[in-house]
Amino acid sequence: MLFVRFLFSCLLISFHCQCAITTFVNITVDDQFGDPSTHSQISYMPPDAWSIAPNCSHCPDNLSLFPAKAYNRTWHDGAVRPGTVRSASLQFYGKLHVFDVILHSHPHFRKCSMIFFIDGVRMGSYSSELNSAQDQWMYDVVVFQNTSLAMTKHQLLIQSGQENGPDTIILLDYIMYS
Ligand SMILES: *[C@@H]1O[C@H](CO)[C@@H](O)[C@H](O)[C@H]1NC(C)=O
Ligand SMILES: *[C@@H]1O[C@H](CO)[C@@H](O)[C@H](O)[C@H]1NC(C)=O
Ligand SMILES: *[C@@H]1O[C@H](CO)[C@@H](O)[C@H](O)[C@H]1NC(C)=O
Ligand SMILES: *[C@@H]1O[C@H](CO)[C@@H](O)[C@H](O)[C@H]1NC(C)=O
Ligand SMILES: *[C@@H]1O[C@H](CO)[C@@H](O)[C@H](O)[C@H]1NC(C)=O
């Protein structure tokens, strides 16, 4: 562990040295249009468990859900088939932020809930019930971030729902990495 930390700080130092010529750039990967720099797309499994904005007839309170407030006016929602495991995955490079549209604590509804894996290792989770008592849709919510990843290629996997488990919803808007 110490050895890894040491290696990592060496890497940081060498990155700092290059800062005069290399600057970090944020790349925003839209849920629908994909990565503008690599042209790779987010893959959604199973495909028929996801649908895209603006049609969200199965979303609660959908009259107060505005595509215009979402990045590129799009989102992918995994609300169509309750009781299934749904996942979204993407390859990215370096630091990571994941943004969702979130419904906080809807009284009649399933919560927004998801688990995050990087390179196959579970790194964190998000559940709207734990975060706010507000009862409305929120945009640009950071549901996961990791700014201490090594500057190499990584695989992100976002999972929502369990097989025959409690109903959950996910509306993925965009993923940002730098
Ligand atoms: C990249 O995005 C993060 C998160 O929004 C922000 O804190 C950071 O300042 C941005 N960096 C650049 C270079 O725009
Ligand atoms: C909206 O999505 C539902 C399934 O979630 C589908 O049955 C319906 O046909 C869709 N409506 C439009 C206008 O795309
Ligand atoms: C909201 O849901 C209702 C039915 O639940 C549907 O008729 C309507 O088209 C939906 N609106 C949007 C914007 O998805
Ligand atoms: C998505 O939004 C960004 C930032 O506003 C814009 O630069 C880009 O052209 C948009 N992409 C599409 C396909 O609309
Ligand atoms: C971020 O990634 C590092 C390196 O893999 C890991 O040690 C750390 O626990 C992660 N932090 C979060 C908040 O996921």
C-alpha cells in the first residue's frame, strides 16, 4: 500500500512537471450522443430496459420533468422494466464525475438508487432517500465522483435495480471525465 502511494505521488509529481504543456480538459459524455473526443457510446443493458427523453410516461411526476434542463436535452431512464438489473457502462480516462437527474423522496415511488463499479471493483453507491427531503426533480446532481483515479483507461459500470428486488429508477444525463 505504501509502495503504491509512493508510486502514485511520483506520478503526480511527473504530471505536475508537465503542467506547463499539458492541461486537464473536462470531457462531457452525453447519455445519448456519447463521447465527443473518442466517439464511443455509453452501452445500456439490457437495451429494452432503458428509454430516452422526452418520453417518460412511466416516470413519476413527469409533468415537472423538463428535457430542456438536461444536458443536450436528453437522458436515459431505466424505469421501464422494474425488477431487473439495469446497467450503463463506459470506458474513460482519468478522473470521473457522473451526473444524473434525480427525483428526491417521492412519497409514492421507488427511490433513485445505483451502485458504481470502476474496473470491476465496487466504489460507491447513491440513494436519493439518504440525501434530501425535497420532493422534486433535480438536475446536474453529482451522484458519484472519483478524482483520485490513476490517469489510465478505466471502465465505469453503473448498476441500478436488483433481480426481483425493490423498484428503483435511474435517469442518467451525462458523465464527465478529465
Ligand atoms: C472540470 O469539472 C469539474 C467538476 O464540475 C470542475 O470542478 C473543474 O473545475 C473542471 N475543470 C476544468 C478545467 O474545467
Ligand atoms: C413511451 O414509452 C412507452 C414505454 O415506456 C411506450 O409504450 C410508448 O409507446 C412511448 N411513447 C412514445 C410517443 O414514444
Ligand atoms: C407522463 O405520463 C403520462 C401517463 O403516465 C403520459 O400520458 C404522458 O405522455 C407523460 N408525459 C411525458 C412528458 O412523458
Ligand atoms: C451537446 O451540448 C454541448 C454543450 O452545450 C454542445 O457543444 C454539443 O454540440 C451538443 N451536442 C449535440 C449533439 O447537440
Ligand atoms: C477512488 O479510486 C481510488 C483508486 O482506485 C480508490 O482507492 C478510492 O477508494 C476511490 N474513491 C471513491 C470515492 O470511489
